[in-house]
Amino acid sequence: MSLSQQAALRFITCGSVDDGKSTLIGRLLVDSRSVLQDQLANVSKSGEADLAQFTDGLSAEREQGITIDVAYRYFSTAQRKFIIGDAPGHEQYTRNMVTAASSADAAVVLVDATKLDWQSAGLALLPQTRRHSLLAQLLRVPSIVFAVNKLDAVADPALAFAHIAAALQAFAEQAGMPVHAIVPVSALKGHNVVDSQPGWAGYEGPSLLQVLEALPNTPAEADAPFAFPVQWVEKFSDSAETQQGRRVYWGRVAAGTARIGQPIAVLPSGQQAVIAQVLDHVRQPHDVAAGQSAGIVLDHEVDISRGDWLLAPQGYEPSRTLRATVAWLDDQPLVPGRVYWALHGHRWVKAKVQRIVHRLDVHTLERQDATELPANAIGEIELALQENLATRPYTQSRALGSLVLVDTASHRTAGALLAL
């Protein structure tokens, strides 16, 4: 497959504060020759490039030397195109990391060797390293890669990498987390980031970029029953493309394939129809598979608006109860009895927290009884919904198994839900 035909790999960098995430992305951009000379000059200080400046775009980020929002950068090599999301490491910005991870094909979790007791074989990982790794796993990021950074700043890089890699492997096994690779790097010096350096830090494998070039994209959910969230209604189209004089329902196919003759049921009304025509994102008529945008024309007029779902009949069992894993992002704790807005696709429904099943201890990975979930906690809850939703377990479907909880008063994003 040529570079122009291969889908871009979307990956995020995450981990604890000041582990070198922004610097690593800057190194990838510079050493892969993806920045212009004038861009390089703009971020140079005393003849040396401040690599983190390539992603720290907000003035507050540059002033404080931290990442706040997710910064996206694009680059390509001879083998692959990439879209990078630089996720913040601070706990208070965990919601931004969750947003970036929800659509990522891979996560590069950075680990700062200088912050750990690298001389000890039983060293403890930082809590935010564990939290971000668990969130990436919960959000079903297909490929997780650990990059052990700043090994150039320790006295014995080989010993440090051996101990840290063993701790990461033990943590991953305990959490049931498949790890694609553990790579030693120096984002500042460039060791093993783009070009491999056999033998450095006792490592003989590929560089981080070579690992990323070989990672797969997230497969589309083409084999699942058809599901389509309506995002926009083009009313009474009389364009030459449709030749129907009927409304066109636009959105992104969540599961299955939109094709002529596909019977559908509308959620929530329950009305039924048959797909009469399908348009792709440039209004060309042909089938559209999961993950792609489509315009759908039905065989007769049906009352459908933004937020409705078009579903394969008998393909889903809509329900007014939901059990889900939650990554709690609000400063106000989650407590039973509270009511929030739940967003599923483009559909909003009221959701009441019935009970907290348990809270996950990110240090021990034990499930603990809890009466509330504070900010950045991970737990399991039960919700009562005001109206039916057609969800699937998140392990089976990212599109149908993911929801967002929004505070009804402040309209702040309060939590990320993963249906069980």
C-alpha cells in the first residue's frame, strides 16, 4: 500500500508531568525533517531548539512550561502518515487526555527515568503514569507503547532501563494490559527516537518511530449491525445527486455498512423505513462503511432530527438502564442521586446516578467500596436513563459504547463513560 493510500496513525503521548512529552514530539518533528527552517529558528534559544515549543501553543503553556490543552501535529515519513496528540500530564487536565485517547490508534506513555528509584529492582511507578496507562487501556487504545525517557541523565542507562522496563511489564501484567513495546529514548538528545542506536541502554530493538510505523490502525466496526447517529438533516434536497426530493440525513456510520435496501428503525420513535440511497462525503452514490461519513436518503418521509439513531432492526436492544466504567473528570465528586446530561452520539438524555459499584485504586488495581468518586477517579457506576439508548459494551464498540456526562448547571464535561 502506498503512503497516499495508507490511513494515518493517530497516536497520543501521555504520562506524568514533565516526563518530556512535548519535547519528544518536537524531536520526532525535527529529526523526521517535518519542520521548516524558519519554524526551527522561531523556537531556538542560544542556538539550541526548545523542542517543546512546537506543541505548547497556548500563551499560558509557554509561560508556565506545561501542557494544558491537547495539541495536534501532523507529519509523515516515507512509510507512514501520523497525527500526534500531545496530552497534558497534570491531573487537573485529565479530561483533555481522555478526549485525545478516545480516538487514538496508539498511546505512547512516557516514563521519566530521573523521577524513579531506578537503582532499585522493585521501584514504584508514578501514579499519573499508572493512571494514564489505565485510561488508555479502558478507552480501548489498540496499541500501548512505553517510552522510558531521560536515560541520558542517569549514571547507568542500561541498569535503569532494565529495572524500569521490568516494573512496567509487571504493572501491565497485573492490569491485564497488552504492551506492544518498551523503548528507551532520550527526547532531548534524540537517542533512539527516530534512528535506532543498537546497544544504547542495553537495548537492541527498533527506534520509537520504527515501532510507530509498524502499528496497525483501529479496525472499523464493519461487521456489527448497522448503526448511524444523525448529525445534520439536509431538508428536502432536490439536488441531482439524490433525485429523490427527500431529506438527506448526514453523519458518520458508527457500525456496519450503509447500503441501499438496508432496513432501519429510528431511535427513539421506533418508525421503520428502508435506505433508498447512500451518498459518501463528496456526495457520490455508493455504499459507506463504518468510520466514514455518509448521507442517507430513506424510501419515504420519516420524522427524524439531529440526535436520532438509524439502527438495524433487531440489531440492538435499547434500554433505560446502563452500567459503565467512568473516568470522573469534574472537580465536584460524583455521588448517587445526582442527575446529569448523557451524550450518546449526538443524542442527549437525562441520566441519574443510581449507585457507585466500586472505585479502582490506581496504585494496587484493587476494587474498593466507595460512596463517591473524586476528580480523576476511575470506577464503575449504574445509571437510570430518562429515555432508551442503544449501547453496546465498549469492548465491542467504541462508537456505541462511549458516552459523556455533562453537568446540567455548569455544562462542564463531568465524566467519560464506557458501557459494560
